[in-house]
Amino acid sequence: MTENLDSYKVRIAALQENGELTADTVSLLTEMLDEMAEMNRSNKALRRAILKGQSTSMSTRLRDALYE
């Protein structure tokens, strides 16, 4: 995903150099890219948290029931 963000930044810079974007448009696109980067970071953190939460060990109730 960071590759896409970098690609978008390069494309926006190229359009800005050519004068095809207004200052307001550049501001909006930059803000959107920043939000996309934050969402990407948050998404990765959530995925890590979910993977940590999914343990392969049995619950204590199940383990106790099996040992009886």
C-alpha cells in the first residue's frame, strides 16, 4: 500500500509542476493521502492485534474438560 501512496504523491507532484492542479486541489489531495496513510497504519495495527488475539491454545474450560 505504501507503494501506491508513493506513486500517488509522485503523480500529484507531476501534475502540480505542469500547473494542472490548483492550490486547493493539491491541499485536498495531500490531506486525503495523509488520511490514507493513517488508515493504512491503523489497519496494519488492527491486523496485528487480531492475529495476536487468535491463539492456537485451548480455552481453560475445554482443557479442564478434556483432562477430566
